[in-house]
Amino acid sequence: MVNFQSSTLDRTFAALADPTRRALVMRLAAEPDISVSALAAPFPVSLPAIMKHLDVLSDAGLVARTKTGRVVACRLDAEPMRDAFEWLNRYQKFWSERLDRLAAFLE
């Protein structure tokens, strides 16, 4: 059985609960080592708001930042999502079994 640390899961789920942060994660997955200003460009929110979202993602361990001169680049670290995926996968199996039983009953 996987030992899930609730604080890690809590931070991961809390970070991914916001649609802007999920969009940032998706963009970081597609464009690793992108600068914060380039990352923020397509979003209809201010750069300080994006920085706050990145702080939340960073606190959850989902984003790593590096600074070269005046440029801050971000990279996705998806490892914390592994535990969340395994936790959710347990419930996917639960519902799949229930729905398979329902389908068999209805047939």
C-alpha cells in the first residue's frame, strides 16, 4: 500500500485547484525553462498575480525557479503529482468496478 503524506497531497491538490495554476502547469509542461514574463504573457492577470500563483505551485513542489541575471525561468517538477495520481487511481478502480457491475446488471 502506498503511504500518502496528507500534507503533500493537500498542497498538490490545493495548488491544482485553481484553473490559472492548472493552465500554468500545462504551459510549463509544454515549455520548460520559460521565463516568468513569457509565461505570464497570455494570461489576463497581472505579473504580480502570476508570481503569487507560481509561489503556490513552488510551495507544493510543482515548480522550480532559476535566476540568471535578471531573468527568472520556471520548470515543472511533476513528481508531487505522482502521489496524487496514485491516490486518485484507487478511486478510479473503485468506480470502474461499480460501473462494470451496473452494466452487467443492466444487460
